[in-house]
Amino acid sequence: MSKQSADGVPVQDYPTATTVSEFEHNLGQVRANIAAAAARAGRDPSDVRLLPVSKTVPEERIRLAVAAGCHELGENKVQEAKRKAEELADLGVAWSVIGHLQTNKARDVAAFAAEFQALDSARVAAALDRRLQAAGRSLDVYVQVNTSAEPQKYGLAPEEVEAFLRELPNYAALRVRGLMTLAIFSRDVPAVRACFTRLRDLRDRIRDTDPELVGDGGLSMGMSGDYEVAVEEGATCVRVGQAVFGARATADGDYWPGAAGIADGA
Ligand SMILES: *Cc1c(COP(=O)(O)O)cnc(C)c1O
């Protein structure tokens, strides 16, 4: 059933998957949408990685998602990710931390994560590198960019990114994979698209200056509400939670400052 928000725009329903075949169905749907968006942009859909985001989802349901083919999972909060990584250690999931990190959690991330997508300070880079070197591990990282100019958002301002990337070779345990962003929380598709375009243009500009700086030049952008637009604009990784697992009860403001209100039609 389709709901309507206060402004009359249909709100997408995200059916909750409670069996392996329901997960297969949701995953198939998202993959088909990615393929269609890629086709519209003349892109190869295999260049887009689907990172399912399992935050707030309990371990029993995550097991079903893994059985349906999810072998890497994104989590926003370190404590929750760490707990799940421990409880689900038998599954061999590659965990991606996609939320803001405080330096005092760097040790945890260095211990269990395969990837960190929200790098936005030299302090965190240094803390991670030190812990990773001690553990003899390395970590894939994306640099988070604030493309919406909302002051409360995490991430570097676009004009700070190149200088920050120039510092990263000092941290040998970090492997730069690209840039990550969250678009503005809005139903205004052109405004959302502009955030994605901004990230792609930034990547292109930096790559023109020095191809080494942005690693693989990946673009992690797009979530359940906007991943198709992101793929049209060049996303190489989409982080999709609700469209895979089902609607989340927690307010988005718990995860991103300033996001409260979108979910209830504000
Ligand atoms: C939760 C989250 C997502 C996925 O959001 P959905 O609406 O569940 O698709 C993507 N990126 C980040 C950083 C998140 O915290």
C-alpha cells in the first residue's frame, strides 16, 4: 500500500523481509532498479556495488539476509556493528562502518571492519592508522564530503577535500577507495541530484589534478530513497538499508544531525 505525505507526494513503502525468499525478492528489486538506472545513464550495472545497510536489524534477520546473498553489510554505529560482527562471526561478513567515528572508537573499527566510509578528519585517520598498524591490518576508506552545505552535516567541505587527500599517504594502513556523501534530505529530486553531481565533479577535478589522490575514484552515494538518482549520476557504491530490510522505526535524526522530520512528511 502506498502512503501519501502531507505534500501529496507518495511515500515509498519498504516491505519488511522476514524470510530468505523475501530478502531475495527485495534484493532482486533493488538490483533491477540499479540496472535500469545504469542503463538510463549508459553505464554498466556491474560497476555499481550494492552495500546493504543492516542498522537496527536484529541478528536473526541478518542471518536470513546473508543466506539470501548479502556478504557485506553496512552499519552506522560502531558499538552496534562490533556487537553484530562478534555475534555473527561464523558468517564471514565483511563489515563496512558508514557513520561518523570518534577517535576513541578507532580501535574497535580497526579490529573488525573491512571498510570505513565516513573519514573526515586527520585525527581519525591517524587514530585508525595507529590501531591498524598495531593489528597488522589495513582498511578501505572513503572520504566523506558534505555536498549539501548543511552546516550540521558531517563531512569535509568540497574545497577541503583535495588537501585532505594529500595527507592520506601518511597513513599507510588506509587504502583510499573514493569519496562518500549523503545528499540533502529532501523530496526535491533536482536538489538531491545536485549533491551527487557535486561529488562526481569533485572527484573528476581532483583526478585531473592528480590521478593518484582519490585511489579508485569510487563514489559512494545513494540510499533507499535516492539510489537510482545516484546511479544515474555515477555512484559506484549505493548504501541501501530500508529497501532491502524493510522500513526502519527509528528516526533518521538518530543517525544524521538534521535529518529528523523527513520520514514523517515534514
Ligand atoms: C542508514 C544509512 C544509509 C541507508 O539508509 P536507508 O534509508 O536505510 O537506505 C545509508 N548511508 C548511511 C550513512 C546510513 O547511516
